[in-house]
Amino acid sequence: MASRLVPKAAAEEGGSGCTESHAVLLSPVGKLEISGCETGLHEIKLPQPSALPSGGAEPWAACELCGGAEELPEPLRQCAAWLRAYFCDPGRTASLPLPPFHHPLLRRDSFTKQVLWTLLRDVKFGEAVSYKQLADLAGNSKAARAVGGAMRSNPIPIIIPCHRVIRSGGQTGNYGGGHVLKEWLLSHEKLQKEKLAP
């Protein structure tokens, strides 16, 4: 399935002084809505699929950018490139720059920010951690519930991989994009990691 980036009209983000741009990326899991400005990525909105293709993204999924991509700010182009690689050529994600983030939640000091950055830095492609393990990694072993709250408020899913946080018993747990999407992403990463293994 090819990716297509379609710019929407720019809008002023309330009170932040930045001009927000929007785009829709057609992906193997449906439409991902991305927004941001010249400074950084604001948000990725997930689709709410009821059914997804099995087996992860196929190699034939070209994930090409088309239509108006050159008009988007650099952080959105970087986001689209990273997501294309994630779905279609995961081995490349490590060599691609992450887009800068410009969401208020990720700019102020908080436990949520600490947890999200820890998740991004320490839980690699194809891995999973429990809420308690992530709380330990973030420096507060008694904060598993707060970790759950941080996952619910993650403005940049997939790139900040809250889908990799599961329950201690091994069940996938909740996800902003729904249970089906979380299981698809975990399965996609597992299969792609096996293909990338030496």
C-alpha cells in the first residue's frame, strides 16, 4: 500500500505562536494524521481500525510520498520519512533522524516526559516492556499506574513506541489506536526483527 502525504490548510496553534501544518499519511494500518510546525512535530493521530492485514507490511508497500510534500515543514517531512521506513524498511529507521518534537507535553519537565523519553531511548524495535519495567527504567519502580497515564497521553505514538508497553502477565493491554492496532504493530515488529536478524 503506497503512502500518500496530503497537506491540509495551515492553522494557528492557540497561543504558541507557531503555524501548524497538517498531513495525512496513508499507511498499511490506515490514515495517520500528522501535525507540526517549522520547530517540530506536534502530534500523530492514529486510525481506529477494526481489521488490519496480517503479517505486517509487505515489501511491495512502496510508501511513496506524493502530492504537496515539498510544501510541508521539515519536521513533518522527517516524520513521514521515518514512518515510511518503519512500515516498509524497518532496518533504516535507526539511520534516519527523528523529527524534533514540539508538543507542550514533551517540552515541560514532568514524569510523563521522563517516561516517554525513556521509552523512546531504551525500548528498541521488536522489544516489549511491562508498565512496571518501564517505571523502573524511568527511575520510580512504584509508578506503574503513572506509566499507564503517560502512555495514554503520548502525543507521538509509533515514533514514541507506547505500543511496546504491555501488562506484566504478557497481555497487550490498552492502546490509543485500539487493541487490534497494538497487536498488529507488535506482530509487525516481531516479524521484521526476525527478517533483519543475521
